[in-house]
Amino acid sequence: MVAVLNRQGPPTQAEFHEVISTRSDRWYSACLKITRNRDLAEDAVQDALLSAWNKRHQFDRSARLDTWIHRIAVNAALQLLRKSKPGVFEALDHDVEGPSPTPEQLRADEELGHNLARALHKLSEIERVCFVLKHLEQWRLKEIAAEIGSNTGTVKQAIFRAVKKLRVRMAALQREAL
Amino acid sequence: MNDETNKEFAALNLDREIKAPSHLKQRWHDSIDLAARQEVREQQQAARSFSVGSFFWGAAITAALAIGIAIGVFVTDKPELAEPDSYVVQDRSAAFDRVMQVHLRDTRNDIANLPIETAADRTTLVLQIIQQNRLFEQAAEHNDADNLARVLRAFEPILLQLAASDIAPEDAETLRDQLAFQLKVMLTKLERSTSKETTTT
């Protein structure tokens, strides 16, 4: 396998192909959970790959190529989400549910699966993004705050609300199961 | 996801991995190949002197494309075709079809004259064709010619194979013939639809 070889210099074309084959599902999943939009998720991965290819001379061999691209893809997804919905990360003083899903979100939900889609649907954009970055992507609060142009207090609050809503969804699922 | 959160929300499958569709993965693979080839081409081009011929060729195609897009954007009186055709969409202008015909004819000529034996020259030329093809694909989308855009998009994987530097000459020849044939079919259908339109108007 290419990745286990102790190579020197920037990652090769073959290494890129290998990580696309083995790890692109993870990148796509992360981007889809952040954007809830298949086109944006697809573009985010595409942008990340090209950006990684163009900057491959800056890649540090002590890191893993797939995690490096993963991080770039998540950043690209956040950037595309911000561009497609200006003001999406503005903090709210009150608790709101996510708006009714658009046709594109409904299509993305089909891929996300019933339980996950319904859970994410109840969250506002900022709650979903903060929760995904914190709990699925393991970002630090400070990093999330910097990325969405806010402060850690707002991020904490968004995550708190997200967890609360997900607990409600869990309770509903348990009732459905009975 | 951390263990605590994972346990609490296990039923929601929050960390479920979603499979990327295979056509997307193929596109991502292709984009790396294309970027790598473009790099090689740029290095080759930097080493070469400025070519007046290729400058005019590029400028002419770009001008034709700009006219095509402008026609698509500004012409509102879109004639309808008498009979549907797999490549032809009824609500676009005849002028756009003509611009597209010019592109297809040029591409067919370029493909027919493609050097099979010298891989470097072939790669450079095919990459130029791919770039032009993408521009026309976008123009087709602008003009609501989704079928046409789809067919142009379908050319790209074949063109990428043809651009590969390690392809055997006989395989390159087969691909070239296949492309030339498909271009001819598409061109014939477009010419037929344009002439029908001219007769009916």
C-alpha cells in the first residue's frame, strides 16, 4: 500500500488516488452533515482535493494525507455554506428550530438516513455546524468560534441547544420503539 | 465522536458514514489526473515560445463561445423544433446550435489530426480540447440544452483516457475513432435539427 511506505517529498498522484478510494466517503459524510446539501458537499470535496494537490509541497509527512484533506474539506464545506447562506452563523438570542427543509435538503436527507436526518433537521444551522464540528470532527471550542467568526460562549450555547434537541429526538425514538 | 456522546446518541447514527456516489469518486480521481496533467502542460508551455497560431485559435473559440452565451442570454424568441431529438432541446436558439456545430466540427478536425505516436503532443492537444469542451458544456447548460451538456460531459472520460501519456498507440487510435464517430453522430443530429428549423421559419 502506498500510504504505509515511508516516502519523502510531497504526496504523489498515486497517494492521492489511494486516499480518494479509501477515505473519500468520510470526507463526503462530514461535508454532507455540515452543509445538508449534496452539491455543496460534492464541491467541498472537489475544492479540497484541488487545493491539497496545489499545496502538496506544504504537506508535512508526519501527518496523514487523508486527515489533512479531511480538514481542508471541512473548511471548504463551511466556506461554501457561508457563501450560499450569508449570515448563517449569526448567533440568536432565542431557541429556534431549523427552517422547513428545502427540496435539496430533503434529497440530502435521503443519503443521511432517516434517524440522522430527522435529528439534524431539528437543529438550526449554527447548532448543527457547532455540534458536528465539536462532537463528530473533534474540533476545540476555540477553533469552532474562530471558524464561524463568533466567541466560545456562543458556540457552547449552540452545542448545548443542539444536545438538548437531540435528547428530545432520542426520547421520541424510544417512544416509537415501544 | 467521544464515547459519552456516542453512547447517548447511538440510535441517531450521528457518526454514520455516507457512501459518496461512485460517479463523484470517479470525478475526484479525474480531477487529480487533470490537475497533474495541466501542471505538466504548463511546464511544457513555459518552455515553449509564444505561438501566434494557437493564440488566434483560442481567441476565435472564446469569441464564438461568448457569442453563444450572449445569444442564449439575450434572445428570448426561441423557435420550437417540429420533432424532438435525443440531442436537441426545443427551447434554445438556432444561433446557439450553429455555434455548437462550429465547436463540434473543429473538435472533430482536431481529433482526426491528433498525433497518435507522440504522446506529449497528443496530451497537450487533448487537454486543450477538454478545456474547450468544458466551456461549451457550461454554455449548453446556460442555454437549457441539458441533453447536449450531458453528451459533452460524456466525452470527457474518453478524452482523459486519450490524454494519458502511457496509452498504447493502437488504443489511442481506437479511442480517437470512437470519439470521431460520436462527434459525427452528434453533429449530424444538430445539423438536421438546425436545417429543420430553417425550413419551418
